[in-house]
Amino acid sequence: EGPAQEALQSLSQRLRVQEQEMELVKAALAEALRLLRLQVPPSSLQVSGTPPPPGDSFAAPPGLPPTCTPSLVSRGTQTETEVEFKSSPGPPGLSNGPPAPQGASEEPSGTQSEGGGSSSSGAGSPGPPGILRPLQPPQRADTPRRNSSSSSSPSERPRQKLSRKAISSANLLVRSGSTESRGGKDPLSSPGGPGSRRSNYNLEGISVKMFLRGRPITMYIPSGIRSLEELPSGPPPETLSLDWVYGYRGRDSRSNLFVLRSGEVVYFIACVVVLYRPGGGPGGPGGGGQRHYRGHTDCVRCLAVHPDGVRVASGQTAGVDKDGKPLQPVVHIWDSETLLKLQEIGLGAFERGVGALAFSAADQGAFLCVVDDSNEHMLSVWDCSRGVKLAEIKSTNDSVLAVGFNPRDSSCIVTSGKSHVHFWNWSGGVGVPGNGTLTRKQGVFGKYKKPKFIPCFVFLPDGDILTGDSEGNILTWGRSASDSKTPGRGGAKETYGIVAQAHAHEGSIFALCLQRDGTVLSGGGRDRRLVQWGPGLVALQEAEIPEHFGAVRAIAEGLGSELLVGTTKNALLRGDLAQGFSPVIQGHTDELWGLCTHPSQNRFLTCGHDRQLCLWDGESHALAWSVDLKETGLCADFHPSGAVVAVGLNTGRWLVLDTETREIVSDVIDGNEQLSVVRYSPDGLYLAIGSHDNVIYIYSVSSDGAKSSRFGRCMGHSSFITHLDWSKDGNFIMSNSGDYEILYWDVAGGCKQLKNRYESRDREWATYTCVLGFHVYGVWPDGSDGTDINSLCRSHNERVVAVADDFCKVHLFQYPCARAKAPSRMYGGHGSHVTSVRFTHDDSHLVSLGGKDASIFQWRVLGAGGAGPAPATPSRTPSLSPASSLDV
């Protein structure tokens, strides 16, 4: 099948090239016709022996002005040329030809797709109502045969032949304009280069055409819209406010959990730093609230809290914007009470990202130490108030996992990481930027086994240092005089050496925390234990974290005896060693794709590559339940009753689960390709399943949604299914595919493809999640390659459209959005491509999924019938998207 498929693709490509060449030929011939009408005398267009017709002999079809002549014009902002009919006296000798035969259909001919698929229309298929019929050469009973002699002179005959050819070319152009489906191309229109997105209107104003990667996509304008100018313009009055962020980045980051002076817990996920205030009960209704610092442009990697407990430093990784321009790593120092940025440090000074941060403590946090993610892991010291660099040095080629100032002496800095503990002495340069020096003293392990990693350390009140390593040991480091056997680097008189060792955990130690009473907490990886140590590293108390939460990643001391624990499975736990721990924040651990909202409650369901199916309560902001799918979940949808939910997996298998008992009530396999969309009909009688095998499987469903049986298959797409929607009557489906096709299906009539797409222009859709269609084509920015928009959702009140793009942004457009380069309100926060967006049942909230950042954002919809007053209209700022957007 491989060589045959390649040959077929090659032939298809050659056919497209030939179609484009034919269009150029048609354009040239049409231009020749125009020139002939200007230069050739009227008599030269007359056939010998035929009397000239009266002055205005250019007949018009019903419903159009009687005097119309074809002309070539340039319309709009595009450089494409179109055929348009305008009122003008027609040249003698041309007529509109004989009337159409009785019984001829006035609907457009059948095609396979709107997006440039194959066509089944005939060469003479008439167009939709109001379309001009093709021009025909004048026909008379006494017209001589082509090879017969005439009274014309020999010099006039070539000119007559050229005129006839030009007229024939005009006929082709007009016919092509009214049946654009015949090659998916508009006459005389250039699709632009690959990766472009362009749009123009056809000659009769009944359809609009856009191009993605050079492929034409034609969409018919609903009959109720007389002009595109009457459609709404500008951004929508509704706005979004970030209400809640689900998840915590514990999977691959450290030192990411702190408690502020206000009692708020600060941590990060994606590009957002979350300030969480625990409420009445862990995970209970009304249990706390969140505020968010959203000043970063890429993923946050590390945190540090100032000794005053108010200011926070957060460092971000490097990235690129939509245009490929680099987003440089930077550190923000901001006020946790006002959420205002106070200082920006190191813009252009760091490489790849900021790996670790620490404020000095002995001098009230006057300095900040930063380690970047470059190959040399540059260590630098900065003046926090002025934002200037005081000293810098290459630390090591090995990874650095932690950094900190000695709380009693700001001239002493410690770093640890892969196979090392380094003690740095910082001297001079306080008043002069860049003149400070950093000298290194390497920790000596001596008779103790050198571990592979030292992820964490903590300073004790007596000046000693405790380190936790990958062997499960806690080592105590103390100052000692250097000698010839254990020389310290830098020529210092003192060095640090190991004075005690305690085996604390099975597996690596990820976190150490010094409590207010002088005891130390350690968190283990493999054994998931949390242990409290007294003086001399005597174990006092311990607790074990449940396995489904993962290992301990970070520990923070809360109010009273309360502890906050971050885990490697992106959960945030709250409790104490005596009573145990319960989750207050939970999240997914891998890329997310599946999202659906409950039809009558403020609940939503998510699934992704971590194989977890999670139901979230949008009111209490808590996880209601989760199920291990054993396979990757990619899509989901609630039955209209809300009693069951269908989930599509990456193996062609799909499940139906009871939302109360979480039991699997149906388990079916359709093909062996991944499933990209599942959707119940609005009446709940059918279930449509879109697969990567190019087929939409239709199942009839019982009233309770528990049972289903195969009803049919919708076959006709030439690429994998990406999106689909049901009509409000539950009888029809609109679907998109990976090659930008838009197809319509009559499900109730036997899963038949509707060849006449024009008839579907006024059909009303229960949902609108297809990214291609007349009502939403304005959301596509110029230069789109067809993959820039991952998801789209119309609100239930049909006022706005939310869009998830490939550049970490959520957009809000007015609906319908059928004007090119439509403006939007744009919202950042995700650190990866946004994979899906959905409105809740009452449009009070919008839920968005991050891809690789595994984050879930719950946005509150404000203004114009939303849940609260709209904030002030944001000022227009440069957008990462070519579309006009308001960045908020």
C-alpha cells in the first residue's frame, strides 16, 4: 500500500498544480476578452448575414439588473482578482444565451468537501439561487457552420476566431465562479504561499473563502446575513478573570513551596505563581481562595521568599514567542500583597532559564543569589533594590539543584547538586557593580560515600549545615581548619567537612525543612515518609504519604503545627504528622487533551497522557473523583442527562462510565487508531466518535446512556477527524478533518454525506466546536498553518467564542466571528500549547487545559450578563498572535 499511496499523492499534487495553471490561463484569456471589447469594432463580433441586435442586448437572468457585463475588479484588501457583474451598457453582439432548460436545479452541485476535497459535480451544474448562468455565444437558426464560407473578409476571420475563444473563456470563468467546488479554487484568485491564511468573498457574495497552507476552504454565508458589514466587530464586551488554577508543579521542580507572612501558601504552575489561602477544611466547600501573579511570559521554575515574608522572587525559563523571537530568562521581584512587580533582574544575563534562587537573610534580604541553567551554571549575586549584578562566576558543569545564603553571614553561599556541595565566599563589590569576587571551597566527603545527587540542604541555628542526598542519608557539615590532607580550594583557612551521618530514608531525600522549634523535617522519595528529627538527628515522629499522591517534593511550615507538603504527582497536601495529610490542591502529571463540562452542574471532566480520568467540582475547586484508565485518554463528553460520560482513548477504544459509581458500563473498540472526539447528540439518542482512521462512528444510545449499538459510519473524509458538532435537531453532523475539510452528514437518514453544502448554510448547531466554519473563520490569524488553533467553543448563549491556540493563549471573540482579522481579548498564563477550552453549563466560567504544563485554568466570565462587573478595558499591546488582540 505504501508505493500506491505515494503515487496517488503525487498524482493529486500534479492535479492541483495543473488546476492552478488552468486558472492562470483563464485569467489571461479573460484579459484578452476585455482588450478585444475595447479595440475590436462591434461589427467584427457579428456573424455574417445576421442583423445586429438592439442596443442593450445583453440579457440578464431573473433577479439581476438587465444591463450587466462581466469585468475584472480587485476587491477588499486582497490582491486577488475576481469576476464581478456591474451595471453598464453591454457591447452589441453578446447575449446571455438561451434560458436554462425546464426543471433544472437551482442548488449548487454536489461536492465532497468545503475544504478542497474531490468533487462530483458535472461540468454544467447550475449554481445556487441568484447565481448568473454561464454566458453562451449567440445562437441563431441561420448561423453558418464553422467551416462554411462567409461574407467576412479573410483578414477579419482570425480576429473573429480570437473573439469567440475569448467569449468561451469568459463562459468558463463565470461557470467556475458559481460552482467553486469543482476544484476548490476561486477563479483568478491566488491561494498564497504555504502557511498562509487568506480570505476573500466570491463574486455573488454567497460564500467566503479562506486558505490554509494553500488549501482553499469555502464556507457559505447564511441567508439571514445580507452583508458581512452588519456582523459585530471589535472585541466582545465579556472578559475573563482567572478564578482558580488546578495543579502544582512538583513533578520536575524543587524549592517551590513557601508560606508567606499573611499565611498564604505560594507555589507555581505554568507561568502563574499562585497564592493560596487555606480555608475552612482541606478541600471542603469554600475552603480558601487563590490570587495569582501573572507577570511572567514563560514557565516559572523557582521561587524564593524575602525575609520580610512579603516580597517574592520568581525565575522563569527561556522560550520563544509566536514569531520565533526569544523570550529571555528573567527574575521578577514582586509584592505579594499588591501583586505588583518591583524589580526585574537579569534580563539578558541568564541562559536557558533560572534554576535556583535565594535571598540573603543576615542583611534583611538586600541581595539575591541566582544560578542559571547554562552549561557552566553561572552563579551571580545581585543588589535587589537597584537590580544590578555585583559578582558572577562559573560554578560547575554539573547540574545545580539548590542555592542559599548562610542566614548568619551573607558572604557565605552554598550550592549543591550532582555529586557536589560547594561553599562560596563572596567578598567586595557591594558598592561597585561587577567588582565582587566569589571563591569556591569544595565540600570533602572523605571516608563517606560520595552520593550521585544532593538535592537539598538546610542551615542549622548553630551554623552547621544538613544535606539530604540520593542515598537516603542526612549529612551534617561543620567548619574545620584545613590541613594538607583535605585542602580546600580558594586558599581559605577553614573548610567544611562531614561531622555526622544518619540514614534517614530508603531512596533519595528530596526536601529538608527547619521548623520554628529547631527540629528538622525530611521528606523521602521512594518511601514517601515524612520524618521529624531532633538534636543529634534523633527521629521524633513520622508519617507516610499515600502512594497515589507520590513522593515528597517540598515541605513548608504553616500556621501552628500545620504542615504543607508538595508531592511529585503535583498534589499539595495539608495536615500534620499526628493526624495525617489530605489534599487541598491536586492536578494531572502529564499532557492534557480531553475536556468536557457537565450539562447541568458546575463540574467538568479531564483526561490526558497520565491515564487519569478526573471529575472536578468547579464550586469547591476540588477533585470529586479520579479513575485510572490504564490508557491515554484524549477526549470525553457527558451524556445530556449527566448520568454517564464517554471517554475516547488512544488505542481506538472508548468507554462509558457511570458518573456516580465510576463503573464502566460500556467498553467498545472501533479500529486501532486514536480517537480525537466523542460527542453525544443534544437529545442523547446518538453518540458520534471521530477517529484517526478518517471515520465517524455513530451509535444509537439508550435513554439512560448506559447501552449503545452501532448505527452506522460516516465515511468520506480524506484525513483524520479533528472536531464535530451536532445540529440542534440531532439529525445532522458538521465535521472537520486534519486536511481542513468541512463535511456535513445526515445521520438520521443513514449517515449519508450531504453533497449539497449550500443547503446546510442555515442549519443551527447545538454546539460549535469545529474550528473551521463560516461563523468562526475570523478567529484564524494571518499566516496560520492550520495547526495554530487547537480548540474552539461557543458559549451556550451564543454571544462569544473562546479559542485555545498553540502559543499558550486563550482568546475571547464575539460570535459570530466572520470577519477577517477579528479582534479578541487575549489571556496568558499557560506555559504550553492550550489544548482545549469549554464553557460551563451556565456560561459563568470557562475552563482551559494546558498541554505539557498539565495545568487546568478556571476563568470567571465577567461583564455583559456574566457573574460580575467587567474590569476596565485593557490597553492595546503588541500581541504574540498576528490577529488583533487585547492582551489582558
